[in-house]
Amino acid sequence: MQKVIFYTGTCFMDASLELINVLKNHVELHVLIEVTEKSKNQNVCDINELPENELFVDPQKVLSPKSFSFMEPFIKDTASTMFIAHKQSNILSNITKAHKIRKYISKIKPDVLHIEAILIRSALILPSILKFKKVFVTLHDPIPHLGEKDYKIEFYKALLFKLPNLKGLLFYSEFAEQQFKSFYKIESIRRINLKMEALSYYRNFQDKETYEKKHILFFGRMSPYKGIDVLLDAIPGVIAKYPDEHFVIAGRSINGYEINTEKLKNISESATILNKHISNHELVNLISEAKFVICPYIEATQSAVLMTAFGLKTPVIASSVGAFAEHINPERNGSLIQPSDPSALSARIIEFIESKVYDVLADNLKIDSALNLWTANTDILLHAYTQD
């Protein structure tokens, strides 16, 4: 049985847990999860406090009891699962920690390193990465989103692409693969497509069988590429016809992004803005109480927002950008519109309200949720791991 180190971070834990769950019974899987003070409550993790002087920390020791009980079924039967805790962060401490991580990895003597999250601190373990027989790297976003470019991460990615033992790049959509191919023009690296499916973890936070449908929802971090202005411009057309409809925009602004306050003036009674960190329980309630979710993105790769909504059986109206068209089937789970077109978005929202098609689409998603579609990735990954 192959030994695999699966290196990820809290930022991608919702998808990482799904892959861990399907891989753990087929390889000797050792999971390493980077966590920092800023990311300890990110994504599906709920950590009150990181230890002062421990680098490798058992999940049960730092996760809240409820969070651990939800995560345990996913990580149970892995060979090992540890958080890499970055309580303090400076150059000296990061170099010291990198040395300890390299020693930890050397003791395992893995056949494969699967880097699921490209994190800048992991660049310091590059000398150890060179010793691996096989390295695979997941590219969630081959090209940074508008307003989110990090030159340090881009430099680290460039180094990874030059590794002599890099055996493949993994993508969660055909769009992401084509984006990489067009931008980097590197033909020598094998490209492998995984299938992004509905994220099941968040169902743990549902405490009712049925929810009253109260609003139309946008959720996720607020950033220039998310098209929030498009949604704000679309809302007046909707409330002119359906004045009782209510919109919720929930998520924390990043990189200094600010919502256009002028656009909010005319819809203040019809829209609630929650510009803050949204806890898992609050997020699940917001999605479960939504008639449908809006993703009016200007550009995208694949979307964890989409897959979280699907995991909670909530249909989505999204712009036809990125990989949305690969996952949204108008007869099954949602609808696509042209990007940057408030009139088209307003018309589609009105169409959903009038027809109540969102109820039919939600029923379809309930049927799909009974299947663990992530298992389709097992054979893809095992085949990749065993190839020379």
C-alpha cells in the first residue's frame, strides 16, 4: 500500500475532507493541515486557541468538541492526521518549523506528496519536497482572481512547476485546466481533472429537517470578482415587482473591498448586509433558509460556494463564467446568466420567484445528496499516484 502525505490548509478543508474520506481506505494516508491564528476559524474549522509551543497538534486537542465530532468520520482510519500550528509567525520561527516538518516527513518515508493547498510557509519545506519520489499539486485557481494576486504565492507556484519530481497537476474543472494551459503554456506537466461535487460536511450543522424559505442569498468572501455590484443593480428591478422579497449578502470583505453604499440607499429595506466572519452554524442556517443562492461573478474558476449550496440542497443562479457551466444543469440544480448584466439577473430572479422552480430544483438536489459522488475521484487519484 502506498504511503501518501496529503498537505492542505484550513482554507480548503471542506473539499480536502471529501478527498481524504475517499482516499483513506486505499492508501496509507498521512494528513497535514496548516493552521494559523488568522485561519483557525476558517472554512469548516472551529479552533478556540492554538498551543504556544506545539507544532504538530492532534485535531481532538484543538478543535471544539462539536467540530471534532463532525470531522472525525472523515479523518477516522487515516494513518495520521495532524494540524501544523503556526501560533507565531516570523522568518526565524518559520525556518525552525520547516526543519521540524521536514524531519517529520522523513520519518514517514512517503511515496507520494499531494499538495492540496499552496501555502507560502510550505515553501520552506522545498528541500524536503525534492526528495519525494512523486509530487502532485492541486491548482484551485491557476490564475489569481481579480484583486487577490499574491506575488509570493505566484513565485512559489513557479518553483513547484519546475520540480523534477512533479508528476502531475490536479484541477477541479476543465475550465481550470484550460486556464492553466493558456496562461502558462507548459506542455510537459501531466494534467489531471478531478470532479468537484457537492460538499457534504456542512450538513452536520443542519438542526432541522425542513427550513422556512425566507430570502435570496449571496454568501462568501466579498471581493471585486464576485460581482456584488451587479447584484445590487439587479435588486431594484426585483423589489419593484415583488416588494416583499428580501436579499441577504453575507461574508467578510477582503483586501479592502467595500460595498458601494450609494447602491444600497434605494434597497436598504430589502437587503441585509452581513459584512463579517460568518460561523458555520450561521452560514448553514442562511443557506438552508434561502430560496436560492446568487453567484453573479464577473470571473471564476470552480466555486466552493456553489458546491456548499448544492450540499445543502439549495439551487443557484450563477454567471456563465469559469466552471459554473460544468456543474449547473438548468433542468436539475440551477440556472446560468450572462455575466455583468443586472437586467438579465433581475429577470431570472423574477422568473424563479414567479414559477417557484427553486422548489423543484431543491428536490432534485435532495436526490443527488444521497450519493457520494466524490468516490469517482478515487480511481483517478490512485491511477495518478501509481504512474511513473
